[in-house]
Amino acid sequence: MGREIRVEESLVMSNPCEIHLNICAILSQMDKHDLALHHAMKALILIQDELGERIDSLGGDGVQAPNLSNT
């Protein structure tokens, strides 16, 4: 059991965007451009979703609103 834990601890989770872009590059080199395009578009969608979440967490427009209270 000790070996399984060491192997599991050494695994690093990759960013799903990076995975899709790597798959895209491999498929493109294999002249499977339609499938490559699918994975590139999936990566872009994931990036857009992540950016949207970050913008929402900052207040909706990407700019943190100043504190205008006089207290």
C-alpha cells in the first residue's frame, strides 16, 4: 500500500486547457485537423469560463469598485 500512496502523491493534476491544447497539437501533427480544432475550441471555452468567473468575483466588470463610504 505504501507504494500506491507515493505514486498517487507524485501525480500532478494538469490544467484541462493545457490537456486540450496538447491533444490539439498531437492531432494536428497527425493531419486530423477537424479533431484538433475541436480540442482547441474546447480549450478556449474553458479559458473563457475561467475568465468569466474571475471577472464575476471582482464585481462583474473586471474592475474592483472603490469604497466610497465616508465612515
